[in-house]
Amino acid sequence: MWKNIHCTSVPGGTKAAWYKVTHDILPTNVRLHKIRITPTDKCNNCGMHDTPQHRLIECGEGPQIWQCTTQKLALILRTIPTKIPSEWLVCPHCALWPPTRRRAVMWILGNVVLFRTRPNQELKLRDFIAFMQANKYKLYQIVKRRLLVANYLCVLDMP
């Protein structure tokens, strides 16, 4: 699992955010309530249990962001969006071939995790799309981009 995260072409901050999610050390209210730092284990935005899965996919515009992400991943993987498990965000244990496709999928998932674990949960779908475009631009400044993710990230430009 960590090998998949480690081989991605995302910056260290993104890997750190993903590490927190995969090792269940993300400071969610459920976790903070267990160690008696917060009075409740409920989400500050919606009142549901604030787990990593909730924070990544269920809270706020999480369902719309996840739907947009699965549509893009389905294009890369040549499948339907319902075949993309949400567990890949928490435990990325997929084995995809070729390696550039795997790194592109991991790059997208890593950026979803980074975006959704930011402190401001009021970010909208349009903010997510702008965030992904900005990070794609940063990645495309790297000379060895073709070796890292090939042209798989062109799906981010599609509506």
C-alpha cells in the first residue's frame, strides 16, 4: 500500500496528508474525542460522525467531488465509475499496469485526499477542479513528466 503512495509524483505535503489518512492519524473529531480534546465526535459541518471516510467522501460537496473523480478515473482505467472503490482513498492497494497509469491514478487520488483534508470543508466542486488544474500545471513543469504519468492526466481537461 505505501509503495503505491511512495511511487507517485505528488509533492511531499500530499504524501504526508495521505500518510495521515492511511495510518488513521488524521485529526478528526472522532479521534480527538477519544483522547478528550473535543467535546463531541460529530463533524463541525454536518453533525455526522467525523471519520476519515466521512471527511473525504461524505461531508459537504464530497459526494460530487468523488463522483467527478470516479468519472475521470474510469476514463483512465477504461471502466465504469461504479467499479472504482472509495477505499482507494484510505487504502490504495491497486495494482495497475502500465506503471504510468498507476502513477496517474495515484496522483489523482493523492490530490483528492489533500484537497479534502484541508481545514476548510466549505470548498466547492469548482474549487476542486481549479485545484486539480493548478497541480497538474505544476506537475507538467517537470521535465520527466512523460515518464511519470504519460498523458493520462489529459482527462482532467474534459468537462
